[in-house]
Amino acid sequence: MTRIIAGFAGSQTLAVPRTGTRPTSDRVREAIFSALEARDAIAGARVLDLYAGSGALGLEAASRGAAEVVLVERAKPAADICRRNADAVRRAAPRGAAPTIRVAQRSVAAFLEPGAAPGPWDLVFIDPPYELGEPELARELAALAPALADGALVVVERSARSAEPSWPAGIELERRRDYGETTLWWAEVPDQPERPSHPE
């Protein structure tokens, strides 16, 4: 059973697709969101959940104060479950304070085509099937990079046996954390220094 851990929808049960997805464990989700809250990275954020499955990561962010969440899921059964879960989270929100939650039923590659993914995104979760090849993940990270805000965080969940993702220009590895068979790769977009103003 998967539940929202905290926030206005805390303890809300989420439906999970019967096949084709690998839900992030409660232990790993708690670690992710403890770290995000410690750096105040959720409140008001625009959040993208790629390979959403049940939508648990994106919806957890919505429950904790994200302003906008998009769940990207290609498989129709899983996308339908994302919509049901999103409706349940919206219903739990305080009156007049429901976050914007949208489900995009398409492949990650299609969603990230130039001009197709309205950004900039502040926080991105990428939890692809473990069998997704490194070259395909590298292409998706490269396509994502232009749609990220300065200071954005990218959290990639992979098998502990997988190689480090190939980070494109503009996304820099921050740290790696291992949880049994699961590895989290934390990366960020460095803040761009303000250009000095030219004197008149």
C-alpha cells in the first residue's frame, strides 16, 4: 500500500498500477522529501514527475506545498491511476488552495521535445524502469536541461547496479545516496551569476 507521507494530504492512500511500475519505497520517499524540505525546495515549486507510475513522488510534493505538478506517464492504465490519485489529493487540499496537478499521457521523450515541456521546472523526479538504457536516459536529461530553472534540483532513481547517469551541460551532480538496491542521484542547475550592469 502506498500513501502520501505528509502535508495536507498526509495518510491519503494512493492506487498503484498492477503491473509495469516499480513504486518508490516509503523509506526512499521519506529520505527524498526530508532532504527537500531541509533545503526549502518544495513550497511554491513547479514540479515535474517523469515516469510517474502512480504519481506518488509528484503528489507528495503537491501535498507539501508545490504550486504546480505535472505527472508524465505513457501507459494508459497508469496514467488513469495518476488522474484518480491526483483527484484525491486535490480534494484533500484546503479550500481555495488546491495545487495545479496535470497528467500528461505521453512518453517522456515526446514530453521533452523542444517547446513541448512548458518550463522552467524547479524540481524534477526521474524514476525510469531499471531496464531503461543509459543512452536513452542521457538523451532525456539533455532534453530536460533547457527547461530547468536556475537552481533547479533533479533527483534520479536507479538500480544500485546502474552506472552514474551522463549529465549534460547545465546539470551538475551534487551527491549519490544508496538505499539497498536503490540509488538516488541528486543533481542541480547552478545559479547563474547576475550580469553586472553597464554604466551609462
